[in-house]
Amino acid sequence: MMTKQSLKAETTETIMVHEHIDTVDALMAYYVAGSLPEPARVLVESHLQMKPDRRPLVRDLEFLAGQALEQTSEASLDDRDSRLARIFASAAPVEPKPLIATDKPSVFPRALRRLVGFDVDTVPWKTKLPGFKEYSIDIDGCEVSVMWIKPGRAMPAHTHKGMELTLILDGAFNDNRGRFGPGDISVADETIDHRPVAEKDRPCIAFSVLDAPIKLTGSFRQLIGDLIG
């Protein structure tokens, strides 16, 4: 069965790739428009669960979008048959993974748990670097990752070949833009060159969505030090 999201995925290109999202408010606007790829939509929904005070902005944007839609003139659908053929030939939407029952407070918001099928204590982590663990999958053309960074650990300096959205789930990190704590979203693209450092009091756990690989930067000496941890 085709869903609303799969219809949009077929008829629009991935916003993270083809539009410039440089602020969290801009990200909220695309969320309201329903034009984000599924992992980015889940990231925003998780952010709103962690920071319900952001929901009034979403309601305001929904109201403005509704007004704009009412004022839009009707338009005929060009090439109807080929459009329908592409829709019906598209892949089935990704089915959410069943939630794992637990009585403990959850670090992962419900939307994220439904996407990946895990909570923090059941993630099948893979150690990528000393003091850095990750679980990653590809969904809807995006690299989706859950990351665990030990207290005080610096990630290698890097920039981005595309868009990177990162939601902090627990702990915090600092970079040259400031501090990102639980519920905060970091929006980074090719204009951002940063070296996130987890705060020293607890691990930093984060959820990220990328539409293109990162590019390592910084001096060779610093890179070696960051890789060793």
C-alpha cells in the first residue's frame, strides 16, 4: 500500500540534497511541508518530543501553510499516466521495526526507536575508533547513524560534502559554534568545518542523518591524535 510519504518520495527529490537547509527553523519548515526524507522527518519528530516547547512554531508554520494552500489556484496535472506509473512502480515504504518492550526510561524518543528498532542498551554497536561506537544503516537514500562518544573525546575535524543533521540524545558536545545538548539539532553543510568534542561528565549519544560523506580536514598531526583518541 502506498503511503503519503512514499508518494512524496516519488514525486519530489530529496530536499536535503537539492535544497539548502542552514537553520533549525528552516528544517522545521520542510518538516511541516512533508518534504523531508523519512530519517530526517524522524529526527525532527524526536527533537519535538524532547523539546515540546518547539511545537508552537510547528503549529504556526502549519497554519501559514494552510493559508497559502487555500490561496493557491487549481492546476491541471501534466502527463498523468506516466506520473502514476512511476508511483506504482516505486519501492514499498520502509516498515517500522517492532519496539522492544522495556520498563526503563528510554534515551531514544519513540519515533527513533520505531525507525531503528533499538533503545540505547540494545543497539548492536560497532567500535569505529577508540572511544567512538556507531550503528549505521541506509534509509531513503541517507546514511542514518546512532553514535556513542566517550566523555572528553574529540571527533576528527571535518566538513561536509552534503547535509548533516545531528540530534543530541544524551550528554553534549561543543564545537566552534557553541554547545549542543539533549534535544538540540546541529545543522552542518559544506560551509561548516568543525571538530566536535564530547563534554567530560558523560558520554555523548547522538542520532545523525547524512546525505553525503564527510570530508576530513585539519592538520595531519591533529588528525592522527583524534583518530587515536
